[in-house]
Amino acid sequence: MISRAVEAEILRLYHAEGWPIGTIARQLHVHHSTVRRVLWQSGVAAVRECARTSKLDVYVPFIQETFARYPTLRASRLYQMVRERGYVGCPHHFRHMVARWRPRPVAEAYLRLRTLPAEQAQIDWAHFGKLAIGRAQRSLMAFVMVLSYSRHLFVRFYLNAGTGSFLDAHVQAFAYFTAVPRVCLYDNLRSAVLERSGDAIRFNPTLLELAAWYHFQPRPVAVARGNEKGRVERAIRFVRDRFFAARRYTDVADLNAQALAWCSGEAAARPCPEDRTRTVHECFEEERPRLLALPDNPFPSEERIVVRVHKTPYARFDWNDYSVPHTHVRRTLEVRATPGTVRILDAGAVIATHPRSYDRGEQVEDPPHIKDLADQKRSARRHRAMDRLHHAAPSGAKFFAAAALRGVHLGALTRGLTDLLDTHGAAALEAALIAALAEDSAHLAAVRHFVDQHRARRGARPPIPVHLPDDPRVRALSVRPHNLADYEQLTRKDSHERLS
């Protein structure tokens, strides 16, 4: 841009002194296109330039005819077409000259849109950069709702623009206004509109549930008609310049607390654009009685997804793992999340509740979940055959090492030693293992031999192994012994009959 004084000097030198355009540009230290613009605006530039011939002049009718048929044709393609017809100029000069004949779209005029009190609210998301949370980079998104009549606005920040945040923001906004507008106007964002073909619109089913709960009408703006939501666009710019610029905050909760105070303070005290004699707050007080009343209970705005828990007791949600009881592995569970809490449910019953993490790859654990799993694992290890042998017979570890060097099948050895432990006891097995190691006979037959020797020295009878199924109902049975005197009487009676 140049000053009015420079423009006047250009016109004086051109008309009074007769200087050419290049001389004026060099002496006044401006670009020659600036001089041409000033002369063209005064209505004389075209007359002087028509006297100057160009290699492109003979192709002007062809260029104009082509632009009449293809208004958006690129200059590079048109240059190739002209070269095929004999033009020998350079492409840069051609691109500069051809811009004069390209048809300009007619400027569209817009009506100033006015709304009745309580009739409409405009809603949109705005991006305010990124926040580093641990190993994650989260987008800081602002949900902005502005009442079209009073211009009273609500701002709340989230770390994503998902459906859960979208629903929660509506609930918070309606609670802030203590009322609901009759129409909510949206851009064609995914959380509101899933598909659109002209006037055929398929809304997000969750948004329809929200609208039915609060009794408002969702309405998307027409395609390529951003002027229909100009109030929320200006409100977003107002938030950027007057609230967020140079703002310091510790976390998103602190930022939202400051935003809520700002909406009730400075933003509400500004003059209303529709009536500069009143503030936004005064216009809102006029509008409030005509807004729709809130329902008795807020809409359940939790984000809901179904997750599959694999062999480890964690449910994956939003880049992080949340612990569940170990009894729920290998199951399909439901996650319900708010901006601050994650709940995990199985068949409608809550099995875990965690604070929500916005980090990446974090394991959010409930200590009792991990403790119960560790206790269960320790109990299982105690009852495994190998560990049971090591606890009953301390020499078992040394015996297994020696047997492994000999190439003995350790699985069969484990089963055999477990049977000896069940039938003869820990003391007899330990003594037999020590004797077998002393004889360098690390195999099952040697252990059985020394167990039998130990039993014979004590004068004990060979045990009768009883193999019961591994069922606690069977092992807990008590068998009451019967009196055998009746059988002895039968034996005596049979003897008397033979003697007689």
C-alpha cells in the first residue's frame, strides 16, 4: 500500500510531465505494477497501454474465447495451447498478462441475519494448539456456544473433539445458561452430521438422543455458507484475542475455571453487537425467560465403547491401559468415560473405576487388582507339582539337576516323585533322594528302591495308592466305616453247617 501523496505524485508526473511508467516507478521507488494500478484506477492506464504492441496481442481473441468456455483453466495449460498456435514468449510474461483477461467471479452480497430471542445458538470447535502430556501430544480444542440474540457465550476446553467431549460440552453449556435454545446450529462436523447429500442429512444418532433429551432442534448450516454461523466464528476470534492470548494455566481444569469466570465477567460485560447501548448480560436477561427449561436430570454424556480384554488384565482405551480384576480376562467389556473418569463394566456391573489419563502408553492400575492376581499366581505355583516337590523335599532341586545331566525325562520323573510323595510322605522321599544322590543314581528307579528300603527297615506295610479325581467335591467326602461283625457271624454259621 502507498500513501495518498504518492498516488497524487504518480498522477501529476504522468499527466503534467508526461513521464512513462518505468521512469515514474524508478524515481518514486515503487513497483511498476503499482504505478499501473494507480493509473488504471484513475481511468487512463488502458488508453496509454493500448498504444504499446505485444507478441500476445494477436492471441487475445483466442484467450478470451477460451476463458469464456473454461473460466477456471490454468494459465500453464493455456500457455501450452497458445504455444502450439505460434506464440514464442516466455511463460512468466504470459502468466502476468493473461491474468487481465481471466473472468472474475461476481462478488456475492449477503443479507444480515437476525434471530429472535431464545431462537438459536451457534456451535463450533476451535483448535488452540497442542499440549504435551507425558509421551502424548494432545490437541487443545475449545467448544464454543454463543446465543445468537444476546451473544452470550460459553467456552470449555477439551483434549479432543470426540463424541464424548461433544456431548459433555452441550451438557455443561446448558447448565451454564440454565436453559436451552430452541435451535442449535452446527457446521457439518462429524459429531453432528454423518452424511449429507444436498438437503438429505443423516445426523449422528447420539446427537439426536441429546436433542430429544433437551427438546432442541439440531440444524446444520448449508454447504459453503459460513456466513450463516458468523456469530460463532466471531466469538471464536474474540476468545483467541481477548481470553487465550498470553494466558497462563496449570492444566485444562484450571483453564476451564478461568474460561468460565471470563464468560461471566468480561465477555458478558461487553456491548451487545445488536444493541450497543446494552451489555450482553442485559440482553441475556431479556432472553432467558423465553429459553426452554432444563430437564430434571442432565443427559448421560459418557463416551461408550466396547473393548476386548486379552490374557493380561487390562482394557485399552484412548492410548492407555486400565486394570480390571484378573477374573475378567478373555472377555468383552464396556468402557464408559467422562473427561475425568473411566469406568469399566461387565454386563452392566461396574468392575473398575479409574481417573482418566491423557498420556500415551500408561498403565493405570488399581492396587487391589494387581495384588489379587499376584496372590492367585503364588497360590497356583505352590500347588504345581515341581514346586510342591521342592517344598516337600529340599534335595529335589539338586536331584533334578543331576537327572537332567543324565538325560532323564523330567516330566515322567516329576510324576513318579509326586506319586511317591503322596503314598510315602515327605520324610521318606527326602531320605530316598539323599541316598540316590550319594550313590550317583539320579533316576526314578533308584528313588523307589531306597523308599522301599526305608519302609522295610521301619517294618511298615506297602501303602495302597488311592487315585481320586482332582475334584474338591470328591476329595471332601467322608466315608463312614461299617461294622464287620455281621460278616463274622455269617462265617461262623457256615462252619457249623459243614460240621453237622
